[in-house]
Amino acid sequence: MIPAPSAPAHLLGGAHADLDALVPAGVVDVTAATPVDADANDIRLQLPRVLLMGLRRSGKTSIQKVVFHKMAPNETIFLESTTKMGVERVHSFIHFSIADFPGQIDFTDDQTYDVEAIFGEAAADVTSSCGAIIFVIDAQDDYYDALRRLRETVDVASRINPKLYFEVFIHKVDGLSEDAKIETQRDIHQRVTDELLDIGLLDRVHLTFYLTSIYDHSIYEAFSKVIQKLINQMPTLENLLNTLCSSSSIEKAFLFDSFTKIYLATDSSPVDIQSYELCSDMLDVMMDLESIYTPPALPPPPVPHDRKQGSVIRLNSGIVLALVQMDKLSLVCLLRAENYDDKAGLLDFNFQKFRDAIWSVFSL
């Protein structure tokens, strides 16, 4: 059985801020802070800004549209190249802003742009700061210029905000063979490492590489790992999932943000891509069914945290997928059929305790 945590973890509260516009240095208004409700119980999972950067036509806008706007990947070919910076606010269980930077403009030029406003940490009256830079590289194109821009971005941004995470998405790998993917990632990693070593930044920056494509689950998994780095409650969530899995004979468990399909946490066992795809696809099925049976004029009512709501799918392979909905969060578990049949009552009890623990952690 899973006990609820004795004391809830605390969240960063306060005003939500983002970049609304970029203008030449000296007159940049970083963002207007939007005041939140004075009710102390209205605590949300508030994360810093995420910046999407890279050369033009590298796939930045396509990533944003597929992940956060549910655009079909094959429709992204009709998207025009970004000519000005756009800021999107993600309003689900996770609240953060994502800024899409035009690739043809060099925002590291401190003579033209206020780089402190773009990359800096939050000011005293602003709670949202730049937390991660996602730099997108087109794997099917000549990436020499992209690597040069990446080095310049890391050089400038890391001096302004040493706490930044730099995430490199080696994108559009769906057109490459498995051997080509590995070779491309190795080549890019080696070149970037050599460049950072030359300028003395290799030991001072957090740099991670991902192979991504909008035509499979890799883009969601990569985004999930980026967001997880920005969540202070990650150790608590992982411990809760570990306890749930060990006490309920669960093979693998994911805690998803229902709208974006970004998983906020998983247990400590290695993530198998097939297991992740199964759990992600189940969430898709449930969300599609919910949209069919919910009247379009009415938003789905919030689910009370003490009410059981979920579903189960049995596969021919003897695997059971169990989904438990918790308002804007979804817990998706993968376990063997015999373990589910023998422990159905225990699973329901543990799912309820896990739900209570999540509400305690995030003070929902």
C-alpha cells in the first residue's frame, strides 16, 4: 500500500511572465507580469520560459504546432517560415511559455537586442525566467552554420544565465537510416564538444542531444525530458511511482500531462520506447473518446481527486494498460494480465493513494 507523503512539496508561486516582444536594446520590456489570484490554495506548476532556437527551416514551428496544437505532422509542410518571434503560453497542468525565435535573426547580438532580457534569470518582480534553450538542427541539411550558431548561443547565454539547460534536437531524422542517425548524432556531438572545449565552456554548461522527428513519439519523449529538468518535484514524483510499481507489480508507469502528452515523471526503471509508445497511444485513445462524448459547447467538468475515473485495455500479448485520470494529469501503467487480475482491489486502493499523494505534492 502507498502512504500519502507526510508533507506536501512546495511549488513556485507568484506571477506568470513571458516575452511578448523583442525590440532593440535599451527599450525592451521583458514581459508584463500577470498577477495571480490571491487565494493561497491556487498553486500551479509554474515553469520557466523555454526558448526554441535554430536556423530557419530547421523545424522549430512544426515541433511547436505538433506538440502543443495537435497539428497533424503531414500538415506542417504548409507552414510558412517564421519571420518574427512568437510566444505561446501552455495552459494545462504544466504552465510555461515557449518562445519561437526566427532563424534568420541572430539574437545573440548584444548591440541590437537585450540579451539579458532574453536569456537572463527572473527579476525581483518577475517569476518566470529562461530555464532551457532548445536548439533545433536539421539532420538532413548541412549543419555547419547551425553548429556555429549553437556555439555562439551557448557562449552568450551561459555567461548571462549559468543555470540554463541547453537541449539540442537533432531533428528530421525520420528520413535517415539507423546507421545514419547514429553517425549524425556522433558527428554533431563531437563537433560541439570540440567547440565548447576550445572556448572553455565544456565543464560549465548542461548540454544534451536528442534524435527527434514529428512523425513518431521521439519529439514528445525529448520534450518530456526537457520539461522534467525544470520540475523541482521530480525526485518526489519518481519515488511515488517507484513505490507504486513495487507494491502493485507494475512493469512501468508514466505520469502524463493529459493535454500535451508530455510525461512529467516515470519510475526509475529504464524507459523502453515500445512501452512509452503503448502508454502514449492509450492516452491518445482516451482523449479522443472523451472529445467524442463531451458536448462541444461544454468543457469537460473537473474530476474531483477522490473520484475514481480510468480505463483498462487488455492486449493479446497478455499485457494490461491501466489509465487513471486525475483532472489534467493521467497515470498510465503497464502490467501483466495475471498481476492485474489477482490484485485488482489492491491496485484500485493504491491508485487512490497515489492520487491523494499527487494532490498533496502539488497542493491542487
